[in-house]
Amino acid sequence: MDFGRISRRHLLQGGAALTLGAAAGARPAFAADTTIGFIYVGSRDDYGYNQAHAQGAAALKKIPGLKVVEEEKVPETDAVEKTIESMINLDGATLLFPTSFGYYNPHMIKMANKYPKLRFEHCGGLWTDKDPKNAGSYFGYIDEAQYISGIVAGLTSKSGKLGFVAAKPIPQVLRNINAFALGARSVNPKATTQVIFTGDWSMPVKEAEATNSLIDQGVDVLTCHVDGPKTMVENAARRGAFVCGYHTNQSALAPKAYLTGAEWNWEALYPKFVKMIAAGEGIPNFYRGGLKEEIVKTSPYGEAVSAEARKAADEAKAKFLSADGFAIFKGGLVDNKGKTVIPAGTDRGQKDPELEKMDYLVEGVLGATS
Amino acid sequence: MADGSIGLWTVPLAVLGGAIRVSTPFLFVSLGECITERSGRINLGLEGTLVMGAMSAYGISYLTGSPWLGVLAAGITGALLGALHAGICSLPRVNDVAVGIALMLFGTGLAFYLGKPLIEPTAPRLPAIDFGWWSDIPQLRAALRVNVLFLIGVVLAPILYWAFRTTRWGLLIRTAGESSDAARAMGHSVLLIRLRATMVGGFLAGIGGSFLSLFYPGSWNEGLSSGQGITAVALVIFARWDPLLCLWASLAFGGAAALGPALQSVGVTSGYHLFNAAPYILTLAIMIVTCSPKRTLTGAPAELSITR
């Protein structure tokens, strides 16, 4: 099978070179040789993480001259290296978006070293100065949107018990849990957020069981950080609990139960990236932003959200959008084991790299990271 | 209690609820596989059948508005996949395990391909019967919301047990599984018996799949099965090809799957990876306890390719 693939690859390479040559004359400057590759860990229409990226890719397809190639369900193993190689060698991709967290190290780094002239953009907060210069990571401070979800949840919950169905205790997930809990406690200091880790990004039966267990504990507003929130949203709504969405807007699944949600806004960001390349300035290796930079957004409020909750949430949003911004993780922050994790007097602003290493759950979160 | 919480009672209740909610696909697949293996064939493709069943049930329920038609469609899809397996295995020198693995990949791949447009829409679900009406504890009522398919499965297990022992068909299936020569000497076509047994097995596995997409977790997506079909096939081996033991084993697996999330919800948070692995640890433990180097697997049909 292996030698068969090589000959096929050479054949296709030749074909690709021919079409490229033919197209070069007709197309405008940058677009002619720009093929962009997107790699997803799951299905591209999962109502979640991958769908959000696919919506961003779809926005790129609308730009004339750009070619987008996509591959779904690529596991976080050396399979992703093979996919990257084939996108480069067969499709001529020059800009690659391996979107899943586990693709970065060692797989994407290895590929970036092997193909120094191509550009690799990874979704997550992992790029450091030691990594190749043609690699970069971009991420949105979606915890800002989670903080707002937390405010709405805290003011909607009757029991003061909120639930969070999470995949794995990695920094980005913990940051979302903590932001959600802090948002809720900013309006209801007694609110607790119970977290359940399912162990992996897509475990529908575990997610449904986690949702049911949380509701059995008296939780009446739930949110999640898993790849496809559909299971949690539908099962929680069936039990009569309220939900805050994640990744994309899930209000169509449970119109009465859906309060608001933290959504990605990749369809705004990816065209910006392409413009940066076209203008010759390149994409910064470490690209970040939140609500203000339009990398994340919140879902429109559902019908169950009270006027009081809308007002509190809108006020918080205005703070995030203001020139000074707003720090969710303020000095004097205590974790749920009683340890002070941020010393008093030093607010950690959104861009603080310390937050990318988060390994604690804040006071008010019931659960543990291991 | 005043705040609607039931504290530590969540754990046994979740295990009970999980045994009812999560076990049904295990139950149907293992009963189906039990019939197939008793006839002397292993169909490892039931993972693919389960996923195809889930997808076709969801699709038909969405298109026709009737979840019961979806269940029927899932069964028919499963029977067709079973017929395919049996048909290929009827050819000389074909290994049923290898065909099963091929069909597992084929079934899941086809289901993902055809199921693409079904991930977003919401299809009508199967109704639940409220067995908790006598209780005013909402958690207990939720745990006792039982689907008819679960009840059918529970009734089916003793019926199969009885049928294997006392009916003509049960005897024929067992004869084909124990000694194909004997079945042939009696004037029966072994291939035909196995074809029917594999089709019935596929039919049941397909219905198990419809439970996943139409009742619990209750929607179609690609991670839906995450290996439950293959677990159920393994479950038949440690249930010693006995339908009644299949029932208990399925209930235990369902309960074990609920254990991890339930323990976390009451604050037992250390080692949740271990609790999430509970079903697999259970499998290993039972295998170790019941296996003996001194004898072969008791109850194993003699014609199975793994025992032959």
C-alpha cells in the first residue's frame, strides 16, 4: 500500500503543478497560489468546536481565488502529520490550520520545522519563543463570554447551584470553568459551580450521565466545555434545567431552556488573517483577543433571561468592550483548596501568559483537577 | 433535602438510572450476538450495525415523524447487514472474524457518510414510561423514566433462554453451533440456519442502535456509540452465551458507566479517570475470575472459530 501511495502522490503533484501554473496567469496576486488547509479532530457539523472552525473556513471560501481544503476526524496522533503532508504535497496548501489542541506538540511543530516556508496556525495558547517562527497560535478569550454566561446563570438559577460538564482539566477548560463561576459569584456570592470531567472531548453517553447527575444534585443551570454541546443541551432541557451554550449557538435545540452562550467568531477572524498575509505583514505568532477584538461573541439572550440579568450582563459586556478592558482574574484570588493563586494587588489581565498555565479551580467551584 | 438535593443518594440512584438508561444498547447487541454465536458464527460487525441502526433510526424518524418507524428501519438495516455478513461467510474459506471487522468499519463509515446531514436536525424521540409516579422525589422519577425498548429487552432475555432450551428452533441453532455435521445429518442447511441467526442478531443490534439515537443520549452524532457495540460482543463471551447472564452483564455495564460522573457530582473527585474506566475494569475482573487455564470456556459453542 505504501509504494502505491507514493506513485499516486507524484502523479497528483504533477497534476497540481500543472493546474497551478495554468491558474497563476488568471488570478490576482496573492490568491493564485494560496490553498488553505483546515484539519478538524471531529465532525465539521457537530454543533460545537469543529463547526465553529468550519464556519470560519466557509467564510474564507467566499473570498475569490482562495482554495480551502478540509479534513475531518483526524486523531491527535501522527495521523495529523500525514494529513498535513498530504495537504502540502497533494493540494499545495501554504497556510494550515490544524485546529485541535493536541495537534500542536509534537506534530505541528515537527511539520513547521520540516516546511519552514509554509505557515502553520494552531488554535490554542501554546506558541512560545522557542517554537518555529513560521508557526503561530491564535486563541480567543472565550472566558470573557463564559463570565457573561456565568452572570446570566447566577441570576437565573433558583438553587444557586450551577453545573459544568467538562472534557479534560487542561488550562483553557479550567479557565472557562473559573470564569463562569466568577461571573456567577459576581452577582450571587453564594453560587456554586459543580464540575464533572468526562475524560475526553466527545463522550455522548458520559456527557448525558454527567448532565443527569448534576441535575440530581439540584443544579438548575448547566453549561459545558466539550466538543459537541448538543447532548448536554438536549438532555438538560428535557429535565427542565436551563443551559448556556458553548462554541456555537445551540438555541435551536432548546429554545425555552437556552439562556445565552459563549461562541467563537472565527468567521470574522480568518478573513482578517488572509488580509494580513495579502498585505504582506504576516500574522503575529501569538494572536489573541476577546469580545473587543471580535474573536468571541455571546449568543442573543433567550426568553427565560430576566430584565435584571440582561442588564447585569450588558454592563459586564460594556466593561470588556471599554478601552481599559476588564480583568476577570483579579489579585487575591483564592482556589477551592483555600490557596491564594493570584497574589493580592496584581490583577492578571487577559493577555497575561500566567493564565495560560492555569491548573486550579477557584473558590466556589466544586470539583478537582485530578 | 429542602434545596432539592439528595446528597450521597445520588450515587446509587445514578447507578440504578444508568443501569436502566445505558444498558439497553448493550442488552440488544449482546442478545443478538448470543443468537448468532450459538449458531456457530461470530459477528464482530455489530459495532457497525449499532451505529448504522442509530443513524437510520434517526433519519427515518426525522423524515417520517414517527420514531417507531425509525426503530423498524434500524432493525431492517441491521438484518440486512447481518445477511451481508452471513452471505460472505457462506463462501468457502472465509474467516467470520475478519469479515466482521471489515463490516464494522464498513458500517461505521457508511453511517458517518450518510448521517452527515442528520447531525443538525432534531428528530422525534421515543416516549418514556413514567414508573416513578408514586414518588415525589424528582431524581427518582427521572431515574425511573423507562423506555419500552428496555422492557422488551428485559422480557426477551428469559424468552431466549427458554427458546434455546425447549423450542425446535433453539435446538436447531444450538445444533448448528455445536456440531454442523449433526445438523447436516438431520437434513438441515447449516448455512441457512446461520444466515437466519445472523440476520436476527443484526436486527436486534440495529434496534439497540435506535435506542441510542432516539432515546438516550437521544440524538445522532458520530461519537454516539464509542465502542459500545464491540463491548457488547465481548460481554457475550463472559456471559457464557447465556441470555439471562447477558441481561445481568448489560445492567452491570450500564450502572458502571454511570458511576464516574455520579461520584464526581457528589464530590468524590480524585481518580475520576479510574471510575470512568469502571466498565473496562469490570470486564477484566470478570474475565480473570471466570477464566481457568485447566478447562476451555464453558458454554462456548464448539463450532465457533475461536474455540475450534
